[in-house]
Amino acid sequence: MTDAGRKGLGEQVGEKITPDSSKSTTDKITENVTGAGDKAMEKIQPKEEKSTTQKLTDTGRSGADDAQNQGKTMTESAKETLSGAAQSASDTLNQAADAIKGNTGAK
């Protein structure tokens, strides 16, 4: 059983496995608001006061949140790498074009 004012594991899993495409706007807003409140309570409520079920639920969500954040970090890193590679290729082509113009006297 979860602690008062907290989301249960079943509710959290149900929200995660239900595709967003089948949720109404109201459902999405409700999930975001109650999820934010639950995450805040996770941080505020001392571990000694949490039930065993709530401790397990919080630990599972914390791990999922870490994995999600790490995935975003990896995606951002990949985007930066690709952006840098594209800029480097563009710079190289511009330098080559400038060198050709310099060698042929074309402007």
C-alpha cells in the first residue's frame, strides 16, 4: 500500500504503458500535475516515514528518471557532435572553394 497522497506503483505503471495518443489532454495534464506533486513528496518525506512499498516505488521511479535523463544527455551529446561535424565539413568546403578561387584568380 502506498502512503497517503502518493501515487501507487500500479498507477504509475499504468500511466507509463498507456500511449499518449490514447490519453485525453485532461489525462495528460492530470498525470503531469500529480506526477510533479508525487516527485516533490518523494524528496520531502523522510525515508524512515515511508512504507516499504513506497520506498520500492520511489527507488524504481528514481532509477527510471535517471535513465531518462541519461538518455536525454546522450541524445544532446549526439546532436552536438553531429552539429560540430556538419560545421567542420562546411568550413572545409569553404576553405577548398576559397583555395580554388585563389589559384584560378576567380572572384
